[in-house]
Amino acid sequence: MLTSKEIIERTGISRATLNNYIASGLVPRPQVRPPGPQDGAAPRIGYFPDDTIARVETIQRFKREGWTMTRIAEYLVANPPSAAAEVPAAAARAAAAPQPASRFEAPAPLPSATSAATRLSLEEGASHPAYLVDDRFRLVWQNDQARTGTLSPLGTRPGGTAGSVFRHLLDLREAEGRDAILRFHLQAAKSRGASPADLFRDLRQDEARELEALYDQIRTSAEDLVSHVRLAASGTTPARLLYAVQFRDAVLFVFAPRSGDDDLLEAAGEGAGQAPAAPDVRPVAVLVSTLQDAGGLWVKLTAQEYFELLNEIWTELDRIFRRHHGLPGRPGEIVVCYFLPPLDGSYQWNALAAAHQTRDAMRQLSRRWKLRKGWDVELHMNIGVDEGQDWIGTLGAGGKSELRVMGDAAERAEQMARCARLGAILVTRNFLGKLPAQDRQRLTYGVSQLDASGNETRVLFTFARLADVAAPDAVAARAADLAVAELLDLHSPNPNPAAGGAGS
């Protein structure tokens, strides 16, 4: 078994890169065990399999050869780590597709879109509409529910269920989610590098022009193995979740009904046209992140650069929050996210995992801006996390409502974020005390104190008053006695954010 320190020293990668490989599922998560005699006073050590170094070296080699991270993930899922380092690059290019981490599975490698269609299966007897498209987004397979189900955009369409999927989607009415469904399919196509000429060659000129205009509006993004969009209910069409599962030469789309808890997601701005949800008291975890020295950065940067920085931060944090099923709130120098109890998993752990990844993402963003500006300024988002029973409602009108949480938890999280420094993540004792025991054992937390010589030392697994942690006069009197600790590290064996988030 190997420690993270050994992997970093022997491969030359950074800890942030190793954490990214773990979060992406490229490297297995460590098994947290008591330390050995050689590990010093560390309370717990994460151990990786012996073949992890070979796996990292394989990842690095593929990156040098120009492989995308998605393609690397596909290969590693289909090939054991011990064999991966020895297979020549020519054979690696024929690697099979991944088994996506979702309720959908591809039980065999995917040599071609057409042959793969006969091997795809869905849990529970394929109870939801599903269809497969090739790289030109032509339908190559669909199940019975896709042809007849009320959730499907293909059911009862004229001309059968063949040809370009866009031909069928263009027939949808606005009340059936036409715009959102078209944009989601175009986003999947654009992320794969598909050209409008290939996608729309079988359509009428007026149809092709409409789709090309939408295609040009789509922002390119990294190709996620599994992505989804929430479709609001309208008329007789129920609310749905639309998933896209990316394979090597095909995309699987699945429509599933939405649960009751998904209605709150519309209140976060994703259900334009829906009536705002009535305020309600619910359990919620609140993450508040503040940009350190925002005023100083405003002075150092041009107005264009400052807004570019804030947008870059918001884009990165929004991606992290949504990965962990958070509901992003207001953006800007203060970024807020809310985590509600899901049907499975821990919303408290999701909040901690999102905070932990935010800190790592800001370190990488800070390095990029150092290179860009040639300065030595460190960019930090200071974070406070708490939970409780707070009021949840929406503010705003005209389809631009914003989810807001009002109550003690939200106020305490903001107080801690304003008091933290240098990218620290402050968490209340109350929050940690409500975590299941097995989750608390995956955390490293503590406080900094001065020893007899005046040197700062870190005392693990203890708490301090917020007034003692914060800078003088930085904390409001009502929050001075709040018991808090700094989250230092977390480890999770589960790669699914909904069931526990990603750790390091």
C-alpha cells in the first residue's frame, strides 16, 4: 500500500493533481487506516493500492499524447491498472467505453454505436424512455418507452423514430420543453466537437438555420461522462430529468420523472415560468464563500479583469456546487450555496466536499492568475459552513427568482466566511456533531494556537471560539462564542457526490 506522499514523490505530480484524479475517478480513493510506525504523529493515513503509481504514469503518458481526460477515464475503466501501463499507445486507442457512475450501465465494451445498442441495459427493466444517438446524432436505438412513454419527446411523432434526433425534437411544442431539450442535445453535440454541417445535413434549410443559431449560443464545456438538465412541468407534461451518458462513439439520453425535492431546484432559477415556491422551514446546509481582499483586487485590476476574475470564480464554483447537488445562490465577491437532504447520501457531507474542492480549485485559479499578471498575489475564497432548520424561499420576479435561505445557519455561515483567512474552511461544532460517525472519521479538523514560544501550532480535533479564531474586531458580538474548527482534509471512499462527495 502507498501513501499520497509516496505517490507524489515518485510520480512528480502535485497534491492538487492527485486530488483531481481521485475526484474524477481516475485513481481509486484511499483506504483510511491508523498510521504505521513510520508515519509519525498523523492521526490517520490514506493508503492507495500498489498499482496506483503505474496508473498515474499511464495517465501522464496519455496526457502527453493528447488524450482528453474523458478518453483516459474510458480506457482505465476498461483496462486493469497493472495492464494499463504496459499496453502500447496504438492498442490503447482502441480502448472501450466507460461504465458510467449512474443508474444506467453499459455492461460490455462499446466497439460501435449500432452494436452497442443491443447491449445497453437500464435498471428496473428499462422503465424510463431511453434512446441512443451516434456522432451525427442519428437515432440508432430506442426502447419501447421512448416510442410510447409520456416522458419521451419521440413518442407519437410523425415519420417514426429514425433519422436525426433533431428532426423529432423540432416537432416539440414549447410547453413540452422544446427549447431546453434542444439546447441540452446541442450542448452534448458541441462538447463532442460535432459540426453543424454533420448534425443538420438531413434537415430542411429553415430547420438547420434555427439549430445553427442555437448551436452558436451554446458555450463549449468539458465533456462530462454523465450530465443532466431539469425540465419543468408544463400543461400535461410532467416535470422530468433528462440525462446524457457519453460513450466513445455514441450518446445515451434518458428521461426520468422528477422527485418532489426537485421542485426546489426550480426556485434556484432553473424553472423559469413557474410560480415561486412558498417559504418553508427545511433542514439545509449553507456554504458561504467570500473573496479575500476583494476591495484590494478591485484596485489592482482593470474593471474588465475584475469582472472576468469574478466570472471565472463563479463558473468554477458553480460547477463544483452542482456536482455535489448544491443550489447556487447569489454570485459575486460573496458566493452562496445551499444543500438540501437528498433521497440518498448526506447533504452535510456534500457541503463539506464542495467546500474542500472549492479550496483546491481556488489554488489552481490563483496560479493561473499569477502567471497571467506576473504578481505574487494569492487568491483565496474564505468559507463558512453550517446547517440547521432555516426558512427557504425565493426572491425576484420575471422568471429570475433566486433561492434564499433566511435563518441562524445562513447567518452563522456568513459570519464564519467573513472571519476566515487564507482560504480557510470554518465549520461549526454543531455541524460536525450531526455527521454520522463514519463520516466524522474521514475528516481532519482543528484550530491553530500559539505555543509557549509564540509559534503557531495546529491542535487537531478540537474547537475554539470564533472570536479567538478571527482577526480582532472581525466578528460580530452575537457570534463571538460560536464553537468552530477549520476543516483541514477529508477522505471519502465513495466517488458518487450524491452519496458522499469527493475527497482527497
